[in-house]
Amino acid sequence: MRIAIIGVGNLGLSIAKGLLSNDMLTSLYLTKRHINELEVLKADKKVIITSDNGLAIENSDVIIFAVQPNHLSAVLRKNTQYLKPKHTLISTITGFSIEKIEAIIGDKHSVIRAMPNTAIAVGKSMTCICSNEKAQLKLNIARKIFDTLGATLVIPEKQMQAATVVCASGVAFWMRLIRATTQAAIQLGFDAKEAQELAMHTCEGAASLLITTGNHPEQEIDKVTTPKGCTIEGLNEMEHKGLSSSLIQGMVRSFNKINSIKNEQL
């Protein structure tokens, strides 16, 4: 597979490292204005580093756009001449719709949107993917790429705003829950480093249980709640104080905000 990543910042670099860790590449073009920042990847024989976006596009089959959101329009306009029907175009730019992309480059191209989250840096991203009609048969290409960096889910484009809240903003929500658990552990007698370690690995273990078993969270909760026990006492107190309600309301509020931002941009 011949792939180009246009605009290799933090996200593009994470994608590149994930691709290079798997045997799926024939070549990997990486573009950036300051190419010296990509020297760390130059040793790999499959990697070609350049500041010439057109060169990278012409010599690749899959083009991943990872530029800053305010640069995408200009990059597309400047390089439309190099885009051919053979190309699979993948945009990682939040809030930039397929319709807006097609308004710049035309509607004859296979366009996919991919929304990873910051956990892509450690190969644990939950990446949501959608496409235009022409790219339906090429969705597996995007899934193959982003499955090297975590998990993927194909969704309709109309759900991308919600997915941004659940998966991208969701990282921050989970971080806050881990921080709260850490603070509680400190109050219960652990030092700060121990408390965070307990919180992090307990959170990871809980998620891994669900991923591995496919169980509903309540099934796993039932395994650690005994009649008149300390776990159910703690859970009930949290619910009385609005734990679930606050989390749901916060996510809905985020969703309303992201929609208002989108409307203001139209």
C-alpha cells in the first residue's frame, strides 16, 4: 500500500508510527514544511520525507490529510490537480464535512473522514469512520490503517458530531474520573504517585474486562457487589449525588455546544 500523510504534526506522526509497525506499506510519504522535525523516521527505507505535497500525492494511492483545520481548504485547492480517481482520500480534520471537501475538489473522488482521539499516540484510539458513496468499497482500507492504532467503528457522517463528544471529548471525561479516583485514594491514605497508579490500572482493567468478555457493565458490577457490602454502599452514594446523571448531562451539553459551533461556522 502506497500511503502519503499530508501535514505530519502530532497526529500524523502517531499514524505514521502505527503504519510502520505493521507490514502493510510499500511506501510512506510524509510531508511537512519543516522536514527536519521528521528526521526520526528517515532511517526507515519505506519513508520518503518531503515538503512537496504534490509529489507525495502523485506517488501514493491513499492520501491522509492531517493538517491544521484552518489549512485544509488551502491545501486542497493547491493540490486538486494532483488528485486522481484512483486515490482514496482520508481526512482527519474535525468538523470539516465531506460536503465541504467535495465543494473544493469535486464529487468524483473517494472521500473518507476518520476521527481518532488522542489515545492514538499509544495505539489505543477509538476511531470513527464515515465516507461518501464513492468510498463505500474502500472503507476497509481506512479500517485497516486505523485498526493498527486501536479500534474502529464505521458510522454515518451525521453521527460524527456525537462521536466527537463520546470519543474525543470522552478522553477528557475519563481523565477527570481517574483524577477524582486518585484524589479519593490520597484521602484514603495513599501517596499521590501510588494513588494515580491504582486509579489508572483499575480503570484500564475495567475497560479490558468489557472488551475481552463482551459483557454489559452491570454484569461485571454484580460480580463485585455483595449484599450490604462496601461496593454497593459506595455506588448508591455516588448515584444519590448524581454521578451518572452528571456525566450524561455533561456529554449532552458538549454535544449541544459542538452543534452550535458548527451552526455559527455555516
